Amino acid sequence: MNDPLEILMNEHKEVLGIVDDISSNLKTFQDSPAETTPQLKELIEKLDSEFDVHSLKKEEQGLFPVMETFLPRDEGPIGVMIGEHEELVKRFQVFKEGLNEGDHDKVMDAGSYITSTLRDHIYKEDNILYNIARMHLSSEDMQKVYDKLMEIAKEYQS
Ligand SMILES: [Fe+2]
């Protein structure tokens, strides 16, 4: 069976890999910011574009609309996840600004927010939201989500 949740969970592992790389670079950043800034710039671009396709497109346009037939957006976890997506995107920008301005506190603050919030966010999706999806979605629903994910992947080549 084509399992869209499996695809999304595998993408979470990729995102967590980038988050781990950012965390370890942030440790070095405190002592040698000049040497670490190029890697961090590269990593945040990678994270931003992964997050855009995975969270803002595949989840928000593929999975969530199908779940909203039984789980109203504003009354539960979907609304919370979307709120966290929005806040994370803002912090990605703050992090980039900090790197460009050489503002070390801004980089450290945004960096620690991004790494801790993303780990927690992905944990909640893997262990709560996707379990709710697995319990409620019919195999037709799953196929519908899968088809949408394939369409998005084709469009964004990810
Ligand atoms: Fe996700």
C-alpha cells in the first residue's frame, strides 16, 4: 500500500538530521562565529526549503485538508501545528538576518528556538497527529493524500 504517513515520517528524519547539524554548528559558533557562519547559512537555507515543501505544502495542502473532515482545524492539534509552522518560518528569517548582520545573540536565540521547537514539533506529529490520521483515514483517504504528495513532490522536485 502507498503510505503517505511513512513518506512524511521519513522526511522528518531528514529534517532532524539538518537540525542536529545546526545544533552542533551553533556550539562552535559561540567561539568561532566567522568560520561557522557559512555552514550555518547553508544549513538554514536547506532547512527552510525542506520545511517549505514538507510542512507548508505536503502537510498543509496534502494531509491536513483530508484530516479536517473529522478534526476541525481551529479546535485541535491541526491548528496548533499550523501555528507552529508559521512561527518557525518567522524564526528562520530572524536566524538568517542574524547571520547576515553578524548579530550573535540573534543567531543563538533563533537557533535554540528553531532546534528545540522543531524537535518537539516533529515528535508531536509522529506520535500524536499521525496516529490520529492512521486511526481515522480510510484507505481511499490515504490514497488521496499519497497522490497529492506525489503531485507536490513532482512540482518541487523533492
Ligand atoms: Fe511534519
